[in-house]
Amino acid sequence: MTNLGLYFAKKSINRSDVSRKTGISKTRLSELSNNIKTQLKVKELYLISLAIDEDPCELLNEVCKDLKLPKEC
């Protein structure tokens, strides 16, 4: 499961509602929630944040919490 999927589960967010509000298909939301190789587009993140009444920066921080800059040599 992806960080977005974990966020949806933690907040009990209904993907069908998000799909209806954003126009992002349920299939795409499932891919974004379950497949770590699926790339989330900024436009999708922004629409999702609007649909769930969440600050886009907060959602971005949650989704990208595992990203780190590489160590310098």
C-alpha cells in the first residue's frame, strides 16, 4: 500500500466520493493507493486535497514523507 492509500485508510476516506468530486477514476485512485510504482501527479494531489478538505501541503507532506535528499560524498 502507498502512503496515499495509508492516508485514505487512516482518515477513513471514501475513494468513491473522491472519484465523484475530482473526476479521477476509481481505478486510478486504487492504483495510486495500492501500487507503489504508480506516480501521483501534482494535479491529482491538489484535486484530492480539495475533495477531502485538506491543505494540499499537508497531504503532500504525508504522501512524500519517505523522500530524502541523497547524502553528499
